[in-house]
Amino acid sequence: MSYKIAEIANAAEVLKKRLAKLENRADVLKAIELRALYEEIKTLPPEKRAAFGKEVNLLKQELQELAESSKQKEVSKDPIDVTAPFDVNVPTDKRPQLLASDKGSKHPIMKEIEILSDIAQRMGMEVVESRHLDDDWHMFTSLNFPKDHPARDDYDTFMTMEGFIAPAHTSTMQNRIISARKKQLEAGEPISVLVPDRVFRNEDLDARHEHTFHQHEGVYVGKDVHVGQLLATLKTFLQEYFGKELEIKTQPFYFPFTEPSFEFAVSCPFCDKAGCKVCGEGWMEILGCGLIHPNVLRMAGVDPTLYTGFAWGGGVERLVMVKYNIDDVRYFMSGKLDFLRQFV
């Protein structure tokens, strides 16, 4: 039997040398030499098979351990930064110039959100961030959306397989804001919050539509709140943002979470209602607004017979485009330096 064991030893020597050269080390376990040793077990006398088979199995186990250990060594190599503009072998004088960190600047949308937030805070409002992933309750149900409302369809709103939703509006925060601040109402203080943040919609992209953009959501709840206060608040807010006197007008609209609901328009800041290429006829529809629906207050634990409120929601990009006469919303996410440098 000793000559048979020597046969296994010879095969082991050959296979170990080959393993070091294989790109996929696990392929050594498919080697013809190893297969031949297993085939030979059948040709041995019954009393010899167990001992021979044990030695062949030990060889296979050793080869498997060698293959796995070499794989671990490969994984433990220093990682490569695939985003680097050059590798360590490129001469210093031939490496591309990188921008120094002090050459960076804030994105124009972030700068304008800071301006909007500052205006809101000076008007006595708290500024709260939204979420980038939410649930059906906060996105739809708590806002009085009917079960068959088209916004609930996944062709209109981004949804995950687990049922989570990429918020299509900052109104997804209304229930949280009102619920968390009910004690302010009981203490005789109103709820007054601005929510500026990112939202997502399944849109066909064009000069006026993006799948990812930003909104600013205003929420105010207190005693004896009425439409006149809503309109005065919005007029003051927008006049401060555009830096000039504005006329305002509204027209009836429908939102599930407000009643009554309005589209809110301002006189064109460029032509003062004379009519121009920006507005067309002197007015610009800026946002949607209305008195908070009683069902929304109830679902937040607030009695609508004691308290009322108003809310508005509008696009930040829309305000910025009007303010700076920008004709394409896609510029903001384009990464074009010639566009972004105008706001440095």
C-alpha cells in the first residue's frame, strides 16, 4: 500500500505547485489528478479502500484550505481608489491639477434655503428638516388622501418593495409637527414651523420638471386662525425673499389636506404686471396653500373645533428661478461649473 501513498504524495506536490499559478485557486479541486485518485479507490481491494480514501480526502482538504487562505490574502490587499484621477506611478509633473478645498462653495439651492429659513425665523417660525424616506401613513393617510387617490400609485410616487416612500412633498411632516407640539396649543402658544427639504417625484424631465427637487412647507396652528392671516403671512414672506413690494391673488384649488385650498400667485417681480417673457401675463403662480383640513388636525390629536391652522407648500427651485431669471430647472443638478460659479 506504500506505493499508493507515494502516488498521493506525488499528486500533492504537482497540485500545490499548480495552485500557486491559478487565477482562481479553487479550480485546483477540479484537477484531473485529484479526480484520478478518487477513481482509483474503486479498483482497490475492499480492505484497502478506506485507508487510501482517507488519504485522498486529507489531500483534498489541504488543497481547499490553501485555496481559501490565498483568497483571503488577496482580499486583504490595500484597496484601490477607483475614483482617483491618477495612480501612484504617474509622475508628479504629469498629474492633473486638483481644486483646493478652499475653492469650493455652497450650492445655490442650499444658499437660498438658508435665506428662506432666516426669513421664517425672523417671523417667529421654527425650522424643521423633513425625511428622505417615509411611510404611507405620514405621506398619505394622515393628510386625508383618499384610498384611490392617484398619488398613491407607484407610477407617480417612488416606492420601495418594502412599502417605504420617497416623500413627494414636505407635507409628510405635518402630522409629526402638529402631534409633537400639541402642548404648545394647550399653553396658549401657536405652532409655527417651516420645513425646507428635498422631495422626489416620478416626473418626465424637462425645463420645468425634475425628479428630485426641494420644497418649503409652512405650518401654522392656533386659535381663530383664518385665511386673511395665511395671505398676509405669505405676502410678507415672499416680499422679504424677493426684496420688493408684491401684489397677490388666489384662485380656488383642491388639495386633500387643506379646505379651502388655493393656488397662490404674485405680481411678476420683473415687469410689475406689465407682461413679459417670464410671466406672460403679469402674474406668477408660486405655490399651493389653504386652511388645514379638520381631518388632518384630528389625526394629529388636535380638536378642530378649538383650533384651526393654515399650511402652504412650494418649490424652492421655482422661487430661485424666478428670483434669478433661470430658464431651466435641470441646471441645478447638472454639475455645470459655469452655472454654479454665478452664485459664488
